[in-house]
Amino acid sequence: MNMVGRNVLVTGAASGIGRCTALKYAASGAAQVACLDIHDDGNRETATLVERAGAKALHVHVDLSNVAEIKKAYGGVLAAFGRLDAAAHIGGYSWRGETLDVTPEQWDIAIAVNLRGTFFCCQEALKVMYAQGSGAIVNMSADAAFHPIQGFAVQAAAKGGIALMSRTLGFESARRGVRVNAVSPGIVWVKPTGLTRPIGPAVRRDPNEPPPPSVESMGNQTASGRWIEAEEVANTFVFLSSDAASGINGDLIFVNAGGYPTLQF
């Protein structure tokens, strides 16, 4: 987990797992951390916290649905840092709705921010890392892609695509000194920071469905009977970015404490 002297980039850094990961990189010795997000106020606050943790921080605005903005953001980071040793692509968009109600616009934004956005973030990071001959990319998938949940068909398509794409990119980049992996978080509790809150109960779409569990009981649906902490997910991102994970490439790591004996939310 030693990131001493490394330059890293985190998308989705304004809150939640992204913020926690940016801070974990700083705590692990990273020299410079680029914080990318569309939410500027939260992103600036994350950058301030990163600097308090001992790393130089750069906050950069980016809309992950806009490829031109992605290219501009990564170009700015490279100009400021000179190199990029690790990229954590955490930023995304979560949307839930009945399949018959999905509009082309809802499909497009979920795919654009999650799958397409992650691909073009990888493309920009790989350009830099191939030229260096080294680097690590870690992408964010989601358990909704592997455990069917009512109303998450679009999310499953986007996040499942990220997992399979990461496997192929890992294969392509292996002989160029670069590793690409993915992380799939389970039911995550984000400690309140003034900017984030725990995920809430699902909205009932079908009156005949059993009511979803309350927020307090959701953790009981995991094999371990507890919520996953955001810091546990952040630890996995930092581990996969470090030399300690040098033999792990093209893989998907589940951070869900063992899966789900039952899953209804």
C-alpha cells in the first residue's frame, strides 16, 4: 500500500468513496493527487483535505459524459504533474427505474457517464502510462452488475461493461508495464461529512412487492451481516494501485464481505 512519491488521479473525488480514496492515497504517501469531479465545491473541499493529509492536490472540473472535457482534464493533470502513476476511476452515475419506463435519454446518460466515460478516462491515462512504461488503473464496477436487483438493468449494463472492459484493457496493457483492474463494492456506508449520506431504501415500484428493508437493516443482507465501510473500498483501490499488487492485472475484486445470502432492496 506504499504510494510514496507517486502522482495519482481520482475521478468522483468530491464525495463518498472517491473522496475517501483520494485521502487514502495521500495517507499512503502519494506526492500529488488530482481530484476530478463535476461538483466543484465538494471537489475543492476534498483537495483541501488531501493537502492537510500531506499531498499536493489539484482540483479539476470534469463532466464524465463529455469526452472533450475528459481529454482537457487529463491534459491539465499531466501538464501539472509531469507523469501519472495511478488512476482511480470512481466517478459515475447511479440510476434506478423499471425497465419498461426507461427512456433513451436515461439510457444514454447512464451509459455515457459510467461506461463511455470510464473508457475514455482509461484511454487518456493509458496514453500517459504507455509513454512512461508503467502505471496502474483501477475502475469502479458495482455488485448490481452481478447480483440481479429490481430496476437496475441499465446500471448492470454499464457497470458490467466496465468490469469486462477492464479485463481486456489489462490484457492489452500487460506487456507495456501497465495494469488495469476493477473493484465492485457491495452495500457501502458512507459516513456523514456534510456532503454525503448513506444510500436510502428503494422506492417501491410495484405495490405487490414486499416492502424493501430500512436503511438500518440493509447491512444484514450481506454474508457478514454488516455494511461495507467506504474506507474498505478505498483500501482496495490503493492496494491495486501499489506495487504490492504487481501480479494482479485484468481482475475484478469484490469488496462485499462475502456476498449476499438474500438481497432485496
